[in-house]
Amino acid sequence: MTKTQDSPDFLTATRDFYDTVAEDYAEHFANPLADKPLERALLAAFAEQVGPGAAVADLGCGPGAVTGHLAALGVDAFGLDLSAAMLAVARREHPGLRFEQGSMLDLPLPDGGLAGAVSWYSTIHTPDERLPELFAELYRVLAPGGRLLLAFQTGTEPRRLENPWGHPVTLDFRRRRPEDMVRLLTGAGFTLAFRTVREPDDTLGKGVAPVAQAFLGVVKPV
């Protein structure tokens, strides 16, 4: 786990933000996949591709909803997050699963130890200049043939969220172009398997921003 005194400012800001809003966030996004059949289909395809019982990390797991969904699909899923408060919610809501505290930039995992990893909207607080380092770390922990599934909002301008649920915290949510993310991922050594963009939809319920959502699947070559 990255130590507090060694954390870059953006990691400290991200951790403090989610420690503050964890309970409200978990209540507001209690079932984030319920009205999203495309997202469920992509996660199901990912689970089938890595195989039953495969070791899979849900990186930036938050309250653990995606971790639990992956486990229900038959993989050996565990979650990792910066926020102790988010992890407390995840452990409470998913008592049979493993959750650890740590940074995606310094994963407490051995080289090649994972069959798969999911980054479900968890790269959105990482500055652009740190993405090559992050993707190199994800490449390191995946076994040859291992798969990485990323989700993020598309765009070029970040969204700044201030005072959510009345809490005195602020955080930037970065939106990115799929082609830029593909370039960085292939630069880290990954092979692109697919890219999917869901166009803006303002009918999907609370908490869903009406902007396009991107999903990338990449593979570490054998």
C-alpha cells in the first residue's frame, strides 16, 4: 500500500474525497449495473474470456459492486481501493470477498499474478502524465494472455465535482478520448481486443452523466 506521506497530491486528494463521501456514494450507487445491459454484457464476456476461477482484480473497487458482480460470474475476484472508508463499505456489503487498500500505481501484487484486471472508471482521477506509469504497472501484474477491461467517460475537459451531498470536498473527474487511451495502452505493450462507445443517454437513471461512455478491452501478449 502506498504510504500517506509518500502519496502524490492527487492520490491524497482522491483518497480524502472518497473517505468523506463513501456512505453517501454507496447509497446513491447501490446497484450501478442494474439498468446497464451493455456494461453487464462486457463484464460477462470478460469473465468468460479469463475463465472460471481466474484471479481477477477490481482496481479502484469503491464499495465493491463490480467486484461482487465479477465474483457472481465465477471468477476469483478481489477489490483494491485507496479509500479505507470505501473498503469498509465493500467489506460490509460483500463479506465473503477480499478487499485491500492500495494504489494502482504501486500494486501489492507479484509480476504476472493476475489473469485479468478491471479498471471500472478508476483511471479518471489520474493525471495524464501518470497514465503511462499506471498502464505499465497493470501490464506488470497481468500474466501473458491476461486481459484488462477499462471503462471511462469520453471527452477532453474534466468535470469538477464540488461539495457532493453537502460535504466540503472537491475532485476532478477526467474525461478522455478512446483513441488517446488506446495509444497509451498499446504503448505499454498491450494489444487492443475491442473498443466500444455507448452514446450519451439521459434515460438511464440517477447518477448517470449524459456523456458518451467508453469501454476498452486489451490483452497482454503471450
